[in-house]
Amino acid sequence: MTNEKAAIRTTYFSIIGNTSLALIKGIAGVFGNSYALVADAIESTTDIFASFLVLLGFKYAKRPADENHPYGHGKIEPLITFGVVAFLVVSATVIAYESIQHIQTPHKIPKAWTLIVLGVIIIWKEISFQIVIKKSKQTNSSSLKADAWHHRSDAITSVMAFIGISIAIIFGQGYETADDWAALFASAFILYNSYLILRPALGEVMDEQLYDHLILEIREKSLEVEGVLGTEKCFVRKSGMKFHVDLHAIVAGEISVKTGHDIAHKLKDYLRNEIPNLGHVLIHIEPND
């Protein structure tokens, strides 16, 4: 299965899971007198739209290179990540605003059974995070990583809600707003995670040199090609799930132009065969003298 197909299947998994949980949280929050659960449902609802955005991005990124996009359409991925982060920020803002409103308004203590619902949700969201983050690493997808952190943020808000509801139930009257405070703290955590997701995507758009481990692998693999004596400059930039490489290879100075050309082609083919996530590989030949 290609990286693109694996990423798309993982996104469908997120959409189905978030849709189910949004309904469960919303119903449990309304009937269980818990705004923290309602806040959780709001976040899960934004997660659904965010996952659909990721899905559309993957389908667009799959388009082959064309005259206007010789490097393919992979750059849509970090842009989609920006959109996902925007959904996170909006949901955190809504949760914070509504939490403050509920703190100022007297209401009933949440029902004890909502803790059972939250316990199940926490376990499921952490499992979802582990599944999606693993796929994001396998596919080198920044937007899938953002989607994974949606699951982790959801798990954290559920943990906060669990703590808040527990305090309200244990201490009783006067602590009815404990789960609202929990939702408020959770919104701050979501905003912090939004920055952690945004920063790498911004680096990807700006072509930051963040791939030292890959550069080292490229240099080592290059020396395995006959005729390559060493390497000089090596630049790597990420586009979608592919890494594009500009590499200066050192060869013997007395060989012919055609021989140097052949070595460059062998090196390019070898690197793309040995490191599957490479996209365009541009080889510049340097004489050793």
C-alpha cells in the first residue's frame, strides 16, 4: 500500500471515530449536566471537519506532477495543516468562552455515570492517537500528524473533564463549576498544542533544513555507488510525503562528461530505490581536483 493510500484510510478512521464520539459526548453532556462533555463534543465536531479537510488535501496531493507543478502537489499538505490548526484554535476559543459563561451561571452537579462515558472516551482517543501518529511517521505526513494531535487533545480535554466532574461529585454543592474550569484549562492546552503542530508545518513551507538524519543517510548511500568518491552540498526539502534532494557528488576529475553523466544517473536511481520517500533527486557532479 502506498503512503497516500495509507494516509487516506487512516483519515477515514478518524472521521468515523470523531463522528461517533461527538454524538456520544453531546448526548451524555446534555443529559448528564456536564458542560465539559458538551465542550468535548464541540471539539470532536470540529475534528470531523478538520479530518475532512485533511482527506481533501490528501486527494489533491495525490495528483501527479504537471506543467505548472513539476514537483507535484505535495505542498498542499502543510497548508492543510494550517487549516487543521485553525479548527483547533476556533474550538479552543469556543470552549473557553462557553466555559466562562457557565462558570458565572449556577447549574446542577454532573451525573456520576458521565465518568464512565469519559473513561471509555479517554481510552479510545489515546488508542486513536497512537494509531494515527504511527501512520503519520510511516507516511511522513504533517497533516496526518496534526490529525493525530487532534485525538491527543481530545483525550486531554476528556481527562480534564473527568477530573472536574469527579471534584464536583465528591465535594458536592459549591463545586458545580469544577467541570467548567476543567474545560477552560483544556482549551488552554489545545491552544498550546496548536502551536506545536503549526511550527513544523511552517518550517516545511519555508523549506527549513530539518532533516539531518536523512542527509546523513543520503551521503552514506551515495558512497555505495561506483564512481562516487564523496559528497559536498546536500539540500533536502519536504513536499507532502516526499523529500526532494539537491546533491553535489564528487567524482574523478579525469573522466569524460558522459561517464560523469552516467554516474549521476546511477546515483539518482540508486538513492530513489534505497530511500523510497525521495521525490526529485538532482545530482550535480564535482571533480575531485
